[in-house]
Amino acid sequence: METTRYKVLLIEDNQIEQRMFQRFVEINSIPYDCVIAGSVSEAKRVLGPEKFDIVISDHDLGDGTAFDILELAKNMPIIVVTGAGDEETAVKAWKAGAYDYLIKDVDQNYLKAIPITVENAINHKQMEKKLQLLSGAVMSTEDSVYITDMKGMIIFVNKAFCKTYGYIEEEIVGKNSGILWIQKNQGENTRSVFQTRSFGSSWEVGFYHRRKDDSIFPVSLSRSTIKDSNRNDVAIVGVARDISERILVEDELRTTSLKFKKRNQLHNDVAVLVAETIQKLLADGNIDRAAMIIHDYLDISKINADKIDLQRSQFKFSTLVSQVAEALAPYASEKNIEIRNNGPNSELLVNADYDRMVQVLSNLLHRAIKLSHANNHVDIHIRDSESELVVEIQDSGPTLGPNQIHTLINNSDWIREQFRTGREDIALGIRIAKELVEIHGGRIWTEHPKKGIGNITCFALPTSGVRQKVSITMDSANIN
């Protein structure tokens, strides 16, 4: 093993003492690289450009004393050598910052103590540096660090601890660490965050801690013991990290994961139902109807995969309503249903994808016609709500609950019922309408009519803010 060499500065004004030191080092093969200064001024010149592992200085120097050297070399370990019997000076030097002192004797036996004293001084300095780094790290870390004795009394806290727990150092030091724990059984809102994980004599587990103001928050807590030189436990170090944000993120991710899982399951169920329906339609020779189901399902798949590109333009929404109502008039006349288009007194312009809005209105109006009783009517109302355009489609079909549209399209049983009863177009169409409205920044919902039976299916779109006066109103217009 390679021996560590130390760079040593000897400050001694007596040349005989200098030679004796050098000879002692050479004879005993002590691994020192020595530099000798004969005065304070010479030591000052040497200490300027160079750094030493240790400084050994005689007390009485020609132009000063060892106390001057202590001022010059504050960051280096210094051993002061004093005259025989001068214990008072030695104690003063120690108090002034010297690591140790040696008392010269007539037979120069003090030299024999130099190697071990130097070794201890250098090790002590290195340990001080490590402790300073450790202390700096502990005090600057964002984790809350606290140390207790073996009885649980807090003897140290860092800055992060005070900030997180709301205490000042004087308030918490000397208190039992039990003050940090909640004083009740853990319930739904105080669940364990982690299962215990062992690491030898250390462990880490999540708990709920209590701040000074009695607020409760989750922490990731690790604990380890401090042992003395005899391997006896003397203290406990606790490191706590506030994981409130992590818990929120984990809960959000867990909820999102469940939503995706449910959505994927629903998507798979719909895919199976679509395949079965298409096979049945093809077997019956209903090719056009099968093609329509495939088209709708592909649109849903594109929306779910974010592959729908909107081609926005500004247009009069009443023109779109008239076009869709006219296109569906033949289908409505089969049940002797009247489509009544009730337009606003002012023409609203919207900035949207015209073809996609045709698809939305067609699906919702087709659903209203299909569910309505024969010899009845379906009303379309368009109204201006300042920041948005609202479209209401009232039918006379089976009544749904308020806002039930969101529940229905995410309910595989309801979707399966629509396919079973030949209303698969309703299940797919209303889902397409909802998705297209929402990717336009709009919203969709259902309401109960104030009078009569049926449902009012509503959707709202942000308007362009541009309004034009029109000369014709279309109240109770018969589109048949």
C-alpha cells in the first residue's frame, strides 16, 4: 500500500532546531516534503503561493510569534511548539485555533510525538471538511431532516424541516418526535402511502405527519440509526419528504388509467357489436346500411386516435340547419313527422368545420326522428347565448334523465341494447356527435321539456361574435 506523503511547513528561527527536525525526518524515513521558514515574514511569503497539509510553528519567532502564523494559515492545521514548561502559552495557542501543541524538552524527545500528532491533525482537518460538507448538504437539502436521541427527543432539525413543518428551531428541539405524528387511527384520508421496505438497519415507509398548525400531509419517511465507535446506537436520523404533489399525481394517473381501461373496453365492445351487425346486414342484403355503419364506426376510430383534422370556416349556421332538415325530410315523412325549424331573429356566424357540423346535426336529428312517435313533430331551435350558439332538438321519444347523454354513450349495456333493437345508428351517431362537438370546443347535454313528453338534446358551439340581421324568420317552418 502506497504511503501518503504530506507537505509540511516548519517555521523555526533556530537553525539547530531546523537541522534536528530535518535529520529526524530523514533517519525515520517519515514521508514529509518539508519547507522551512525562519521567520513570520518568510512564512508569509511561502504561504502566499503554496498550500500545505500541515504547519508546525515554534512559538517565539524573530519577528513575531505563532499567533501571527495562526492568522496567516487559518485553513490549515497548525501545531505549535512551545518552550519547556510553557503550558500557559500552549493553552492560549490551542484556544486561538491551533490543533495541538508540543512542549520542547532538553533531550528533544518532543520530536518523537510529531508523526502521530501530524497524522491526527490532518485526519481531524479532513474530518472537519467532511462534516462541513455534510452539514451544508443537510442544511441545504429540500428534504426535512431531524435527529432524535434514543428516547425520541429531537436534538437537530434542518431548515427544510422548519419550513415544511412550520416550526422554528427553538420550538421543536427538545420536544418528543411523537409531536410529528397524527394522534388518531389512519382512515380513508390517512392511508399508508408505501408498504414498508427494509434496507438492512434502515427502513423507508410512507406515513402522514402533522405540522405545527395541525394540518396533515403525506411524507415518504426513511430512518436510520447512528452508532458510536463501540457500535452502540446513540441517535436516530429521520428524513421526511412531503409527497402531497406525488400523491395527487398518482391518484390522477390511476383515475386516468381506469378511464382509459374503461374506454378501451367500451371500444372493444362496440367493435364486436359493429362486426356482428355488419354480418347480419350483409346476410340480409342491406349493403347500404352496412356501409353506413362502417363509415360511422371508422369516424369514431379516427376521433379516438386524434386523426380528425378540422377544416374550419365561418358560415351561417341556419343555412346548415336548413340543408340538414331538407335532407332528412323524406325519412321524417315516412312516420308523418314534421320537422319544424325555428331560427333566431339574428343570423349567427360560427367558425367550425361545415361538413363535421352537418354530421353532428344529421346524427342528432336522425335520432330524434327515429325515437319520436308517428304523426308528431321534431322541433329545432337555434338561440344566441352571447358567447355561444345553442342548438336544441326536441323529440317525442322515451324520456331520458337530465345530462344522461354522457352516461349512455359510455355504457356498454345501453349500446348493446341499441344494437339488439336495431338502433345501432343511434348508439354510434350520438357518440360521433358528442366527440365532434367537444373537439370544436363545445358541449352537449339533454334536458326535459317544460311541457309534454320526450327529450331536448342540446349542443353549444363558440360563436365568432359576428351577427348579421336577416329579413326572414323561420318560426314553425314545415320542411316536409
